[in-house]
Amino acid sequence: MPTDRATRPTLLLLDGHSLAYRAFFALPVDNFSTSTGQPTNAVYGFTSMLINTLRDESPSHLAVAFDVSRQTFRTELFPEYKATRSASPPEFAGQVPLILEVLEALGIPALQMEGYEADDIIATLTTRARAADLDVLVLSGDRDAFQLVDDHVTVLYPRKGVSDLARMDPAAIEERYGLTPAQYPDYAALRGDPSDNLPSIPGVGEKTAAKWIREYGSLAELLRRSDEVPGKAGQSLREHLEAVQLNRRLTEMVRDVPLPPAFDDPADLARTPIDRQRVHEVFDALQFRVLRDRLFDTLGDAVAEASGSFEVIVEVLPPDGLAAWLTAHAHGPVALEVDGDWGRGTGTVRAIALAAADGSVCWTDADTVTPRDDEAFREWLADPTTSVSMHDAKGPMLALDARGWHLTSLAADTALMAYLVLAGQRSFDLSDLTARFLGRELASTADDSGQLSLVADGESESAAALGLRASAVLDLAAMLEVEVAGRGGTALLHHVELPLVGVLARMEAVGIAVNLDLLRELDESFADSARGAESQAQIIVGHTFNIGSPKQLQEILFTERGLPTTKKIKTGFTTDAEALQSLYERTEDPLLAEILRWRDVSKLRQTVAGLIPLADAQSRIHTTFQQTVAATGRLSSADPNLQNIPIRTEEGRRIRAAFVVGASYECLLTADYSQIEMRIMAHLSGDPGLIEAFRGGEDLHSTVASRVFDVAPDNVDAEMRRRIKAMSYGLAYGLSAYGLSQQLGVPADEARLLMDHYFERFGGVRDYLAEVVAQARVSGYTETIMGRRRYLPDLASDVRQRRDMAERMALNAPIQGSAADIIKVAMLGVDRRLAAEGLSSRLLLQVHDELVLEVAPGELNAVTLLVREEMGSAADLRVPLEVSVGTGSTWEAAAH
């Protein structure tokens, strides 16, 4: 009987390439990639499997083995070994180095040896571990590992995907094959292995191979007595004796690989604490926010604890105590934490905690606040000289506002500050930032080690926890202020991002009115259209089918109808929208038209159906603006995403028509920038031709086309203009010649020639694009007009795909980021002028480069003028910022 593993040290060994490949094919590559375009599905799946296994098995020792290449001693014995395996998918390239970075961050040793496979390394480490009296777990998708199994060695074999593991101990192998683990390589030699290109014996299957080994005890005995084996199977065996003997040599794992000194002693493979900072760096680059959270939640005990320690004493205030506390302590920076709920433009406050610069921390229950406390707190928040620090302030501000507590001036927001320091990270959790920047663990229980000491004067732990968070925010704000300054972001923080929080909170609270009757009509209309498209598709096919099933579509399109196949994916040929649109353009198959139509209207119906339940009692919808998501600085919108309401199709515009002016207001006003990306390109590049085109007020794309194609402006046709427009915007977004060719539907050589002609006429653009990448390689970052930096470490990557994508980001980040900064400055200016001039009109939405306002009666002329002035003066460029304005009773009618 094996000894209970809970009392024994255990070495976990992972077959890196085997698991990475399995993860790659288990997770769709299209769903896992960084913003730089680096696929990460194999890294994600491997890391997820690793986290789960560490959680479930709690090994004391750990190592991962990788293959170096297919050239090993086995290919010298048998050149056809694994020769039938197809080349690694291009999306897999570069993912193993990323897995190695993850392992390094987790403190897990990894090894690969020239001339050997990963399973040889695993066999050698297993042999040494057993000699050192360690139990061994082998996580591998290679069944050859079964030969290592004994009472103290178990193989964890993935049955499906990356989560379902079979425990292959001696009993499991006996049950599955009727053999002992020691007999498994004999059986494998007889069976052959198509995946390794090891030939099988004609007429001999797995059942016969297993029966022979059971009957004769071993392959050696079977071969010695092969003349006794009856029938055609026996004859086939005798005709393939050399192949079987070679198979046996190839399937035997090497147990004495000469390992480097660091792997000589299994004791040196003992688990070490996870380096939190290194995990942040690697997972930031991979953009694994959820997986990082799961890692820390699951393996928190294995994370190296922050070394700092501090004491927080939380004073629970009595009635009227808040007013007294503010008088005594709130003379400098104060951090405010709110316990409550918020969303849909409003919120509730359950409790607040305040931490002052003098070290005093207090907590009070919102339900017990007295009128005197209420008045003191309201006046303190409204005082423009008050210096308040918060974490992710907008939501709590909505709750405070609903209570009648209006914060006038936000001095620091640690989530926003971390966003400027770590642009590209997806989460800015306070406890994570505290450990990362302050070296302190944020926990709400007393710790005998002295790391944390919390006192809540007999109140609940929630009071202590909230007070601790407030104290952390105060210290973190001071630290992040220095970090932001070191990245040149002080002005951006204090003049743009922080003031914008209050503006966005007010916009969320106001919301935008909708016509619910029209939304319900659209819901039914789109449902009818979807049913019609589905019915027509089934008439074309001649039988019923599930139009939403990719598998059935593959069968119908590529087998029944014999259409040209699309990109090969794991489940067959892709039927995604882009592939089917391209296929329709080539074939004009009527079935494709109906499928695409069904998808379009189904998506529109989904959008409408999602809007209806979000309307409040006043028929207004309140989105949530996200300020810390896009690395470029752009705002995003969620729950619902009002930036995603379609505008390019007639049916999409019908949805915009359901957004209406609210009661007691006169109209909606929309204002947006004309060709802002190209204006920024003209400013940054200083290209005389581009600047002249804008200053002359001509149609930009026609003017540029006339110069590129060397024709008179009047002779520029629609196709010329289309190509130049695609080219101009493509350059602003880092488009390659190949990307341009795909966009225009022309050969790559033709697209490259077009780019060459463009750069001949606009050399300033060419020089700027080259210079911005070269400068980013030196500094490590790009910068917007207002100093927003985008750090791009992948510019120095050894992986070409990551390096190329980083170069494209270096090209577009200054332009996209500058556009984002400019519209934010414009929002602040419009909001400030509306208040300064005593107008009742208000900002409702920001959608990329467009602002939507609700105009009060009699204020249209004044609002139009101030919007044009504030948007037009939001940045001092070498070319004018042109603003287009429209008005109407609906969002669609206000379009221009």
C-alpha cells in the first residue's frame, strides 16, 4: 500500500510541451490574445491547469520539462520518428517562451536538454526522486509516461481539455489495459503510435497486443517464442520483428539523462514563494487579469508576503463624533472609503471610513449619522480646499451624491493613478496595489506576526477592514503621486483625469431618455427579420437546420453545397462573420446572404432586448463610463455599452432613434470632431502637404488622392478617394501593407505600391512614423500630445510577432491617445462653461469623438456656441480642430 501522500514530500513534474499543445487546442485562439496581437491560449490553458493542480495536489517539490526540438537520439535511430506530425500552428509560435516567463515568475524550475525529450527528463527526475524517498506526480498528456507508474509514482493524464485529469496509478493501468506499468512499454511497442509515426503490426490491434503481453509476460519473451504465436497475427508479428524491437527502444524513457547541477538533487526542486511583483509584470504583459486574481486567491499561501508592517487603530465614532473628528483631524490630506452599493447612476451608503495624515482613522455607520454630523460632513466635502483621496472614486461618489453628500474636489484616486502608471493592466484592486507599491498586505484580521494590528473598539471586523482600506488609500496616494510624476503624468492626472471623474459621475446620474415603445417595436421587428432570414435559408438548403450551429453550417456550406473552404480551425472550417462575408463576396451564394442577414438582425435584437430592462422609472438609461480600461486613454461604456449602438446601417440607426430628448428639455445636440486622427497626424508629423490640405478647408481625402495619383482634384473618382481614406486612417492605426491589401481587396504588392506613392508625396508622414518607432525603442514608450505614455516592452521582444505588433502600437498610440485626451479636455471645458454660464443644459454621453448633450429650452444658441468654442480650443494644433454640430429630438435626428 502506498504511504499517505499528505505525510510525504511529493515532486510534481509537468511535461511542458505536451500540456501547452493540449491547452492550445482546447482553448480557441481567437479568444485569447494580448492587445499587441500575441496569441495566449496555450499560455492561459497551461497556467490554469498548473494553478488547479497546485491547488489540488499541494506538492512540496516542482519542476517542468520541455522539448528542445524534434532532433533527438530517437531520430538518429529512426529518422521517420514523429515525421508525420504537422508543423506547429503559427499561432502557437512564441507561446512556449511566454510559459517559461510564467514559470520563472512562479519560481518553478524549467529544463530542456538538447538531444532528449521532455519525458526523458521526467523519467530521470522521477528516478532520482524515488531514490531520495519522494513520491512523484507526473502531469502529462503522453501515455508513454505510464511506464513510470508504481506505488509511489502516479501519472495525472488529461482526459479532456485542460481540466479533467485521470489518476493513473498501478490499479488504474491494470483496469484500463490489464497490464502492469512495467509491461506498458512492451505493449506500446506492439501497438505502435501514429502520433509518433511508430509503425503498428498489420492485423494486430490494441486488444491483441495487450493479450500477448499478458500471456507471455513480456515483449522479450513474446519475441523469443514468436514462432508459437498462431494465425495470421502471429505471421504478421514474425514479419515485423525488427520494427517491434525498434519501437521498444524508442518508447523506453531514458532514466539517466545528464542533468545540469541545479537539477542533480531533488531537494533543490522544493517549492519557493511566488514573486508577487514578477507575477504582476508577466501577467500585466499577458493581460491575464482574471487568471492573476485566481492565482492569488488559490495560491495565496504560496505568495511571498509583503515585508512591510503597520498598525491601524480604527476609532468607531459615537453620535456627533464625525463633526468632532473632522474638526480635530481633517486639516490635510484625508482618505475616504465608502461601504455601499452603486450603479445605474445612483447608490447607497452603509458606512464610511476616514484616514487623516496625522494617523487618525475613524469609521461611522451611515444610519447613525446625526444631523450635526450630516451637516459637518456635507460642508467638509463641499469645501474646495478639502483634499480627499479615494480609490476608484466614481461609484462611491454616486452613492455619496444620492445621500446628499457632494464631493467638490477629488485630490487623488489611487485606481486612476495606478492606471496612468500601469496602462494596459485590466484590474486595479486596492489590496493588490497596496502589496505591490507599499509592500503591505491588506487584510482585515489581526496577525500575531505584527504585520497587521487592527483594533475596532469592539465593533465588527467590517469597520476595521474599511478603516484599513482608508489608511491604505492615504499612503498609496502619496506613493503613486511620485510614480505618476516619474512617468510625466502629473498634469494629465490633475488637469484631466481627476476632474473628469465628477463629470462622468454626473453624466451617469442623469442618463439618457429612451422611447420604450419604439424599443419594443424594434425588438419584435428584428425578431421577425431573423425568423424570415432563417426560414429563407432553410428553403434554399431544402431541409431544416440550426442556423446558429457552426457544426451544421460547416456540413451544409462545405459538404452539401461544396463552397470553397475557409480557414481551418480545431472544429473544422471557420464560419465566423468575417470568413462568411469574404466567402459571400467571392461566391454570391444566396444562402450566405441569409446567414449573414440572420446574424446581423439577431445581433441588433440582442442589443435592443438588452436595453429595455435597463430603463428606470423615468425611462432613462444610465451607462457606466469606464476610465481605466483602454490603454490608449479612451473612455469605454458598459452596462449597457452605448458606444456600441450601430450607426453605419439603416437598421442600426433605428436603434439610435429610440434615444430621445427627455421631458422638459428642448432637443438633443451632438457634436463631434471631423477627421481628428488625421489632424493629429498632420500636427505630429508636421507634413506641409497635409497641413496645407487641412488649412485650406478642402476635402482631405480628395486632396490627398489628387497628389498621390497625380491627377487634378476634379478627376479624383470615388475609388481613388476610398483607397486614400483607407490608407490615411490605416497609417494612423499602424496598418501594414498586408492589412491595407485585405481592407481594399487588392494584392499586397499593389497596396505596398500605393503606400510608396503616398510617402513620396507626404514625406513628413513617412519620417514621423519611422521616428516615433525609433524613439520608442530608445525610451521604451510613446507619448501623446498631453503626455500620456504607453510603455511597449515588446519592442525589444525576440518574438517577431510580438515585436511587429508593438511597432504598430507605437505608431497608433500617440494618435489614438491624443484624440482621447482632446475629447476629455473638451468635456471638461463644456461642463465648466455650462455651470459658469448658469445653463440648465447638460452632458449625457461621450461616444469616441462625439459628445451628446440635452439642451434646455431657450439655450440652444448659447450651448451650440460654447460647445464649438470648447471643443475647438481643446488642443493647440498646427491645423484647426473642426467641430460638426447637429440637433434633433432623437439621437439619430441629431446626427450630422
